[in-house]
Amino acid sequence: MHARRPTRQIVIGDSRVGLIRIGGGLPDKHGNPTTPAPVSVQTMTAGYTHDIDACIREINKLAAGTVGGGADIVRVAVPEKKDTEALKEILPQVNIPIVADVHFHFQRALEAVEAGVHKIRLNPGNIQDRKQVIDVIQACKSANGGKGIPIRIGVNEGSIIERRDKQKRMKELGQVFSDHKHGYMLAIMIAKLEEYLDIFYEQDFHDIAISAKSMDASLVIDAYTAIGERFNHPLHLGVTHAGPKETGCIRSAAALGAMLASGIGDTIRISYANDPIYEVEDGLELLYSMGLRERKGADLIACPTCGRIQVDLFTLVQDVRKQLAEKITVPMKVAVMGCIVNGPGEAEGADVAVFAGDRRGIIYVQGEKVANVSEPEILDRLLAECLNFQGRVLRGEAKLGEKKVDIIPPDPIGELGSGYEKIAAGQVEKRASLTIGKS
């Protein structure tokens, strides 16, 4: 992991919904030092903003998330005036910073600012009139009692190229970085950003975040890398129209993971053609997995299964995952392993673990065996041990990640022990089935 790229810092929210800081590392406008804020997770509502009650329910659902956490910021679409009018009723009934997504009509941005929204997203591919852009900038500068609100400049592959003026479009497409696979698109994205940012700088407005999205993961990496080298604003990472969750999660993790590992990125949105709650869950999991956020809830690991398993591991893992998500709030590591080969090693590295044998499971807590139960008992006993361990952690009686004893692999054909001599003697092949002895 590379150190986070230093940027200007922007702040989203207010005293009522709380403040989310994005980016940091460079002095603020008053010359005060800032430190990079944790990478935040965003998503966007899927319903109509003018459907007020449904929109409020969806925002609150996304903010609450699961035990593992919820969204930090939620964006809503405001294509029509009835959407910005709805914001006046929506904003007082939610407790999370809200971003208004503005595409074609600058007036929607002015109306959203007046309604009290916490951030505006503008698309330079669609709102190009200089005076209109300045009107939005000035409205954002004076918003929030004079403290101002940020603006995200979002350039997307699908909207950045000129499509009405064919001659202009061909000229833009001709601006190729000849030595780069994505040269023409990078040239257009950077040129559009520079043109747009000049307007903001002339108005002495610097509370800006930048995004440059595409469905091509490699183009996303190249674009953000190039933009990060040229501008010092925080970057909003994302892969646009990534597809359904099943494939979009891979496309998004490939691009966002590579950039975050390089120190690039200050806030993220994973985009799916699915319920946006999955965007939140997977965005958080990505940050947790990379050590960029402190995990909330259990960290469940499980073996990939093979011909050695002797329990219904697929069902067990899903049942354990559901139970942990509902009841465990501390970031304990829980391992569910299907055999006695890899199980002992994983049990040693986990706070609570089970590894299975012949329709049985041995459960360990921080390396110490606490139970040997039949397959139907595994789920309930494992959950009970997790809840008991969680209680001890919360009371200060135990610490996460501490191992008490070394685990000796069990004898696959007899009493618990190494079993190596019996295996070497060929006794395993003489038995019809492998079992784990009951304790």
C-alpha cells in the first residue's frame, strides 16, 4: 500500500447530519494543516426523488446499512423541478449528507442549493454555459450560512464527448496520445476538466472533488492516475455502468482496488444494476479488506471447499454469515473450514473458528478448543461462542487477535492428535471413512 495522495480537503454535511471530510494532507484555505480523512463510501438512490416518502425510506435504509456499516453519503437525482422541491421535505427527515446530481439544467442546481443540499454534482459534458456554471458556483459559495458547499465535477466516458457537433467531435477524437491505449479519451477528459476548472479558479472556488468514470476498468485506472498527477483535488472513484453485481463487483474491485493500493482515491462508489444497498456493503468490504477503514462486525473467512469436506459447508457458511451480520458488532475474525487439513491453521489465526470432519465440527476460541459437536449443532454452538467472545471483548476480558495455544492437527482416524504415524503406516487407507473423535 502506498501512502495516500495528499489533496485539498472538502467537507460535506452540517451540524445536524454530521460532517464527512474527503481527502486531506494539504493545508486548507486558511493555511491550517489537514490529514487525509478515511476513504468514504457513497451510493445513489434508485427511486424517484419526487416520491418523497419512498426516497426518505431508501436514504435511511442506505445510511443504516447492516451491522457492517452504512453509506457515508447518499446522492439523489434531480432531473426535474418537482425533485428539487421534494428536497425541502426530504432533507429534514434524513441524517446523512445528501448530494444533488445535476446533469442538464443548471437551474436544478440552484434550486437544490436553496433547498439545503450538502453538495452538488455537475457534469461538464452537459452543463457547459459559462454564465450558468458561474451562477452555480456563486450559489454554492454562499450556501450553508456562508460556509459554502462543495461541488463534484464528474466527467463520464458516456457524456464527455461532443455528440451534437460532429465536426467538433471528430476534432476531439483526433486529439490522441499516440503512445497510449486510451489516449484520445484521456486527452478529452483532461481538456474538459482544465476548461471547467479554470472557471472555478477564476471565481476563487476550490471546494471541489473530481471523478472520471468509465465502464473500462483499465481506462478508469489510467484516467485517475493522470488526473491525480495534474490536480490536487480529492478524487471520487468509480466504474460507471459496471453491470449487475455478479460481474460489476469484479470490474469495480479491479479498478478501485488498484488505485486505492496506489494511494489514489478519497471517496468511492461501487455502481451496480441492483439494489444500492449492495453497493454500500461491497464498498465497505473493499475498504475493510485493504485496511483503509476500521471494520465493523465480523470478518468471516471460509475455505473454498474441495473433495475433502464431509459437511454441507455451503449452507453452513451462508447461515453463519447471516447470523454474524445480525448479531456481531465487534470486528472479530471468524473462520469456517471444511476439513482437518487447513482447519487447524485457520483456527489459530481466527478469534473463533470451526473446522469440520465426518459430520462433526471442532470449535476453537483464540486457539483453544471449546467444543466438538455434531453437524446439526455447529451453527448454534458457533454463534453462541461468538456472542460469548464478543461479550468478553466488550467487557475488556479478551482482546481481538490474541492466540492462546498452538493447535495440533487432529488424528483423522482416531483420537485427536497428529495422526502422522498412522497415515505413514497406511492405516488411513484401511478405514472406510475418516472421523474426528468426540470429546
